[in-house]
Amino acid sequence: MKPSIPQGTRDFSPSEVRKRQYILQTIRTIFERYGYQPLETPSMENLTTLMGKYGEEGDRLIFKILNNGLHEKKDADKKNLNEEWQKLLEKPYSTPVVTERALRYDLTIPFARYVVMHQHELAFPFRRYQMQPVWRADRPQKGRYREFWQCDCDVVGSTSLINEAELLCIYQSAFHHLAVPQVTVKINSRKLLAGMAAIAGHESQMMDITIAIDKLDKIGWEGVTKELHNRGIDAEGITKIQNIISLSGTNDGILEQLAQLMQEHQCTIGLQGVEELKQTLQYYETLKSSDWSGTIAVDASLARGLNYYTGIIVEVTTAAVKMGSIGGGGRYDDLTGLFGLKGLSGVGISFGVDRIYDVIEELGLFPEALESGCKAMVVNFGGENETYALQVVQQLRNAGIATELYPDAVKFDKQMKYAHKRNIPFVLLLGDEERAQQLISIKDFRTGTQQKLPLAEVIQHLSNE
RNA sequence: GAGGCAUUAGCUCAGUUGGUUAGAGCGUCGGAUUGUGGUUCCGAAGGUCGUGGGUUCGACCCCCAUAUGCCUCCCCA
């Protein structure tokens, strides 16, 4: 049979896994440094945990898992099975007889579920980070898969804006360590968006307005105007919205203008949004490190799709590569309320690992050392030389040097080609001559140079590389 | 969920207005070269032309269905 993998999934080859691990490890270190703790949740959740949390579109995209043990069902259930199967083909495809579990759709809802279930053993504020794959029954496109990794970092149980400011620091620090250039973290507040909707005279349509202006980058102001009109916003309202989101200047300047506008309209929630942004940026100024090159930019047009956000929202982009956002997040006031735990505010951010990978790859910024995990290969000359080589290779490993011995005493040429293809930087030769002299010939593949050294010096040489 | 394009060797792609044995480059393998890789030269292997139907004397080519990839919309990461 012809081998294949399911639609929208990918194999990750050794070098790709190395590169992704490098990204995850870099981010993990930063998370830990800010006191966040690792959490993992099951690949599958009960369907009832997930349904209704991601909107109508989301429900459709949840990967349902067929119940196992169907043969153990009662006869009454079996009779219904055909009917249930028919229903399965209809929206929203969920019938308990056929499916009662589903694959994880994101990391946020399982996190909320976890917090509610473990509320009595957790110390609040609870900070956790989570890096796991998620699944969506979406139609695959470029940069869109049915299985992909998410990398989230959230804190619940604190309303302090210090959390927001620290998360901004985590972004800046992580991208600094990954050497991603020209990073901008756009920041806005849902409260400001709510204020804007009120000023436009369409307070109840904040979501419609949000969805429309979220597309500004993509379809331009003309497209947004059309979209707003289609969503029932009148011309006067549209003008007012445009006035607000087209504000530009320094962060302080924009916030000052916004404060004035909100003041004129006596918009309490909008003013609150401005105050929160000011406070967050003030904390950030105190926390920030001088070697971070990224910037923070107040952007009144930033909207973000997810509808559970209620406060500050952020989104990360890099101007170095033409690419959508590489991270985003925000505050949600009542996420755990869905599971019966009210009044627990949280704020979190997410790293778009796949896109970050693409950015770093495109800019050629992955460290060279990731290319091969193995530092040296010992050529196999067979016979007594092989025995000697086995001893040497193990001593190198014990000294912490990743080494492999070519397992077969095949033609020299073939062994060299293998080492070259594997990107192994050093080749060690232990033949009759070297064995007699108790020396090792070490060849640097990158320069083509070769020298004969005692084992101790070889170990030192390789350790210093 | 809607519309469009594509699928030929391991990879990137030619190809025939439907007509006997389907081609190239790269890669792979073997040899020149059994202690020196990237270069060079010689040779070889490798394809039921995505899958299943249909039209036809005859289909890689035309029609239908289906799978997968990509693009636009929707939505989003």
C-alpha cells in the first residue's frame, strides 16, 4: 500500500524537531523565570466540556471521538444507533450514544476546567504554562493544520495589571532570546472597544464592530467600512469609529487623545480602558530590560477574535517577515464561570510556535549547532581497530560528547559520505597506525583540516567546540 | 460551509490536438577510487501517469466521482 498521513497533519523530521524544541525550550525558560509552572492535560476531553465554548463555528471544528465499546451498548441503544449515525452527519454532530469525547481544541478551556476541578489545592494567583498539540477539524491551508502546537501562559486569580506588564516582558524577553527582529507588541483594551461602540451609538454591537475592524490590516479601511455597513452600523457611527481607530502618534499621545474623546462622551468604560493601558505601560517601563529591541504600540484598531476577552488585549507581529501575528492574548474576567467558579479573573498570552518557526527559518536565525546532534563519528576499520574504536567512542560519550561509531566496517568512502550527509562536524580515524601510536586522527569536516592527538586532547578539543 | 487550481520516478517538473517500448535534471545505488567527504567521469535501478468508475477500437490525455495538496472567501493559530 502507498503510505500516507491524515489530512492536515505533518511529520516532523529530526532537524525540524530540533528547531522546534529550541523554540519551546527558549520560551519555557522564560516562563519558568517569571514563576509560571508547567501543566499538561489529556489529549481528549469530555465533549460537554468543549461544546459551546468556541462559538457555533468552533463546535463544528471540534474533533469528535467515536465511542469505543459500542457493542456493549444495551439493545435499546443499538436500535437507535442507525438513527444516531444519521444525526452525526448533521450539525452540530454530537450525540452521546455515538460520541461523548473529543480531542483538545485549545489549551485555555482545559486549563479553566483544571482550575475549577483543582481549586482547593491550588495557591492563587495560579500561574501555569502549557505546550501541547491541539486538533481542529478545519479545512487545511498553508499555515493551517488539523494538528498543531499551542504554547500558552496564563495567570488566574489576580486582577493586578502587573500581570499584564509581566506578560509583555515575557514576549519581549522570549523574542529577544530567539533573536527575532523588529517585534511589535500591539496593545489595546476591550473596554476601549466597548467605549468606541457606545460613542458610535451601537453599544450592543461591540462584537460586530470588533470583528469588522479586526480585518483592517487585511481588507483596508474601505473593506471595513463595507463590513460595518453590512453589520448595520450607520454612516455617522462609522465615521466616529474611524476617528478613533485611526489615531496615531506616540503611545502617550494616543492615550491622551483617547482619554479626551472618552471624557467628551462621558464614557466611563472607555476611560477605564485608557487608565488600565496607562497603568500597564507604566509597570512595563519599570520592568523592561534595556537590551530588548521590541516595541510596545498602543493600537486602537486591535480587536482579536476571541470573544471571552474583557480587558487588555495584545498581539505580536514582526515587520521582518510578511506573516500574520506570531502571538496574542488578553484578559478574560470570567473564564472559569463556565464551569461554575465565578469571579476568577485571568490573563494570558500565547505563542504561535509554527509561525515563529517559519519566521526564524526564513530569516536563517536558527543556531547552527542544531543542525546535527552528533558531534563526532568514528570510522570503523574493522577487526582489532573496531574493538579499540568501541572503547574510544564510549570514553567520548562518558565525557559528554555525542559520538557515534559507524556500525559496519564498510568502505571508507561510504563512511565519509555518511558523516557528511549527517552534518557531523568531526570524523575520528583509528586505524592500525593510530592504534600503534595511541593517537587519534581528528578531521574537522568544516575546514578539511586534520591532526593527530592523544585521546585526552581530542576530548578537550571536542568539548571546547 | 462555498468557489478555483493542481496531482506523471524518492524530489522538481516536461510530455502526447486520444495511437506500438512515458522523458529530463537532481537524488539514490554500483564502479573509476578497499585511509579521506562536497567536484568529475562511466553505468544501473526506479513509474499499474493519486484512486475508482465511464466514454472509445484504443485513455497519462476527454467525462464523472473520490482522496490529498495549494489559493480565495468564511473562520482562525
